[in-house]
Amino acid sequence: MSVAAYRPAGYLAIVAIGIVAPFLFPAYQSQMAELWLFIVFALTWDLVGGQMGYNSFGNVVFLGVGMYACVVAQVGLFYPVSAYNAARGGGATVFTFDMTQYLEGLAIGLPVGALLATLTALALGSIVLGMRGHYFAICTLGLGIAAGEIANGWEWIGAGSGMVPPNAPDAVGDLSRFYYYFALALAVVTFLVLRWLYMTRFGLAINAIRDNEDKAEAMGLKTTQIKVTAWMISAFFLGIAGGLLGNLKRFIDPIDTAFAGPTYGVWMVLMAILGGKGTLWGPVIGAVVFQVLKEASWTYLLGWQRVVLGLVIVVIVVFFPQGIMGFVRERFPDWFGHRVEGGTIAGPARKETLR
Amino acid sequence: MTAMLEVKNVSKSFGAVRANESISLEVHEGRIVGLIGPNGSGKTTLFSSIVGAHPVDEGSIRFQGREISRLRVADIARLGLIRTFQQTRIYGGMTCVENMLISASQRGSSLLDLFHIRSAARGRQAEDLLAFVGLHAKRHLRADSLSFGQQKLLEFAMALMNEPKMLMLDEPTAGINPILIDGLIDRLKQANAVFGVTLFVIEHNMRVIMSLAEHIYCLAHGELLAEGPPEEIRNDRRVIDAYLGAH
Ligand SMILES: Nc1ncnc2c1ncn2[C@@H]1O[C@H](COP(=O)(O)OP(=O)(O)OP(=O)(O)O)[C@@H](O)[C@H]1O
Ligand SMILES: [Mg+2]
């Protein structure tokens, strides 16, 4: 029996659960909203790190750029940004946003964040994607730290004291559920876009780069162009996720929220590896498992949570380097279409596979 | 008539090692031309120079009349000049079919053309070519699960999928089961006669190159030692000495 037959029903079920979840478990709404964004983190990381084989520790740059750009636009459309930031902590002026202003700010801020993140990927990618292997990884690590330092020293965007996104108008009350659904929608769209992408020749091209970049080039693929494009696609969705996360957290710290290498930056990698690098579902599964582990350790192991999380990371990397999906693929290769002989193939090669 | 590939006075050194010294040779369209020489005589280096994998120190390389010695690897490949590797290179994490699909010609295609769902016609072409090299039954296996010889055959099929004008093969029969070698020679001849691909082949197996090539160049110590039709090369004193005296 083909898995494909159940697929549409499976997708609908997941989305349905996502829609009713905040009503069923209102106490966990913020963790679940974070989970949807984590899925975006892991999916976008895996596009470049898993499918293309370029392990980046600097994807937080795009998250942070998207976050700041969105919030700065939300504010800057209506007030001078520096006055807004200076007024925090009880200045003379009170900055309020009415309903239209708030929505307008968001409607412009999120795309601006996505765009700036994408352009950042274009600029940085053209430079660092020429490097390979460990050199690339280390270089991206540096980029993340540098970006945090820049934000930390830049007065206009609040420097080290961070930035607070606009308050929602009093009339609408708490917007956290609104952002929950926004995060859910972003995760679904990101998933579907990447799923489509992996069925195109572009998907094969980045796999080819992962497996043997010199060969790919020798066969006429313009690898640099392809690599930069992949990073830009990754940055686009991360940029939107950044805008949402900033508004969800209600406070942006340059180092702990925006360019948070040791947390978000590492978690992105971890979630993808945990679930299975280079697979479509791996990052999704990895994000879910990770978020559950993280929240459970925060709740039950107060004080020791980071130690336990660290140990879990070590165990995963040592014993399950292939991740959950990789493990499943080794056990049941034919689920993934790796088989001798068998059915006829027509159309896109991966149509009948799980990836 | 000008040659399809024209190499003129090409030199290439790696530090103190003069891998190629003022090499000149020609490959005419539609032909099968051989390149032989003892180990380390500079054959692979010459191939790499031609496809732009490293810059040459001096000399000129023309493909279909166009100077290509300053072009990038991908751009040369897109002109229809494709090489295979002595140390076989395939995409190990992908299935054979996927290896084939992404090997389809990039000539004249832009980045945007990559954003198409793979076409059924391409899929059939990939299957036909896999059948052509005898890998049809393995088409849905990951390429890294193939044996070395099978990977060599896959790489050959991938090169054909690219529909090159000229195909440069670096020791296509190395590692292939001797029983299958005659079949492979047949395939190479068919690729030339039926698909119209000009072949330029490095080969250590004398029997293979003698039955395959119409014209043979022989390198020794980075220099062109001799050239001519197979019978002549086979009996050339210098060639025999080079091979016997090599080690
Ligand atoms: N990248 C490189 N760096 C340094 N030296 C190199 C490099 N590539 C080749 N050489 C040297 O150049 C010489 C020619 O090597 P090449 O690989 O072209 O020989 P070949 O004729 O292909 O030999 P074989 O039949 O063993 O494949 C050798 O002495 C080799 O050590
Ligand atoms: Mg060689």
C-alpha cells in the first residue's frame, strides 16, 4: 500500500490539529506558536545544511535581520525610530498605534523583513559560499556573532537595551492567538514551498552539490548561483519568522533574541539533525521532538535543563547521526523509493517516495 | 577543416613538476581519438586543463573555433564539452535516476529553468540510457550502493544524458569486469556512431584503445611523444620504450 494515498488526509489532519490546539491547550499556546516557528527554523536550515550540504551556523543573521527590519518598519512608518527607542523606560512621549496603524505596520514590516533578510543572504552568500566544508561553517559562525555585535552597538535600533515592538491598540486586547495562527500559516507555507522545491530540478541540483560539487560543475551546473539562491530562499522564510518572533516575544534583545547564536542558531541545526538531515519531514519531526524535550526539561529539571539538553544533544549526535528519518530510511529503504526493480517510474522520480 | 578541439602549446606545472610541456593536439568532429602514456605522464592534467578545472600556464585551447582556456568549468561544459573522472564521480546520496535527471544538458538554460518539476520525457530518456549501460534494474538504488564498476557505467550514462558534442573519458574501462569490457567498447562506439558524440579517451588497456581509437596520441614525461593510427603507435619504438622503461 502506498503512503501517497493517505497523504492529503494526513496533511489536513495536521493542519486541523494546529487550528484547534490553542483551544484545547490554551496554557501551551505560546510554546506551540514557538514550535511552528521552530519548524520554519529547521526546514530553512535543512534546505542549505541538509539538502545542499552547507552547514551554516549563521542563519540567525537572517532571523535577526528580519526581526529588526520588521519592527523598525512597524515603528518607523509612524514615528521617528530613535525617539521611540529613547522614550522607553518612561519618557515624556507615549507612542500609541491605532488599529489601522498596527496592521499597516505589520503588513509592511513582515515583507520588508523578508526582503532585507533575502538581500543579506545575497550579499553574504556571494562571499562566503565560495568556501567549503568546515571553512564555511566557521565563517558563518563568525557572521552571526558579528551581526549581534553590530546590533548591540547601534543606538538607532536601541543598541544593547533592545527594542520593543509596537503595542497593540487596547481595543483588540491580547494578540498572541493572532500570532499563533500567523506562525502556523508560515510553517505550512514554508513546508509546501520546500516540498515543491525538492520536486523541481533545483532540488536535484542542490543535492548534487551536496554529493559532489566538482562533478556538478563539470556537468554544467552554475553552482555558485544555485548555492546563493538556496540561501536566499532560506533567508526569506527566516526573515518572516523573525518578524513574527519579535512580535510574539514582545521584546527584542540583540544577542538573546535576534542574533541568538547559542540558542536559536544551534537549535536550528540540532532540530534538523535530530529529525534527519536532507529529508523533507526530518526537520519537522525534529522540531516537534526538540520542543517537547526542551519544554519538559525546563519544567521538570529547573536549574539542570541546559545540562540535560546538552547531554541529549551528545547522545543524538553520537548514536543517531542520521536522525529519526535517516534511521527509518535505513530500516525501510523502499519507503523512500530505493529498491531494485519494482514498479514503473513515470513522471517526477520522487513522486512515490516519502521525501 | 579546423578541428573541433584544438590544443596548442599548452603547458602546466605543479610547483616543480612539469605535468604538461607545450602539448599540441587536435580532435576532429565525429572521431574517436585516444590518449595514452605511462602513469604520471600528464594525461589527466591535460584533460583538466581543457575543461577549465585549472588555469594553464601558457598555450591556447579552442573548442569549435572558440578560445576556452579562460572560461569557467560550468561554461565550458555548457558548450557541450564534458569530461568524466578517473576517480569516478557520481552523486552518491541520490538514486541512479536522479543522478541522470540532474545530468541533463544545461546548455542555454538559465537559473529559472531549474524551477520546473522534472518532465516525464526526461525520465524516459534517463531510463533508456540506464538500460543502455545495463543499470536499469538498479535505477532506484542510491548511487553509492553501486559497485565501483557500476558507478563507472553510471558516470558514462550521466555524460551521455548531457548530450555533449565531445566527451572526454578518463580511463572508462578501469575497474570494469574484463568480461564486460567488450560490451563497453561497443557502447562507446555506439555513442559515437549513433548519438554522434566525438570521443577523446584516456586508456591504459592497449587492447581497448587499439580497437576503439582511429587516432592515438602518446604522452611521456609531460611531453607529446608520438601520434598516429593505432597500428603505427603499436609498433612505435619510442612508445614501447616509454611503457617498458616507465617503471
Ligand atoms: N593537483 C596536482 N598537484 C600537484 N601535482 C599534480 C597534480 N595533479 C597532477 N600532478 C602531477 O602531475 C603529473 C601528471 O599527473 P597526471 O595525473 O596528469 O598523470 P596521468 O597521465 O593521468 O597518470 P595516470 O595514468 O596514473 O592517471 C604527476 O607527476 C602528478 O604527480
Ligand atoms: Mg590520470
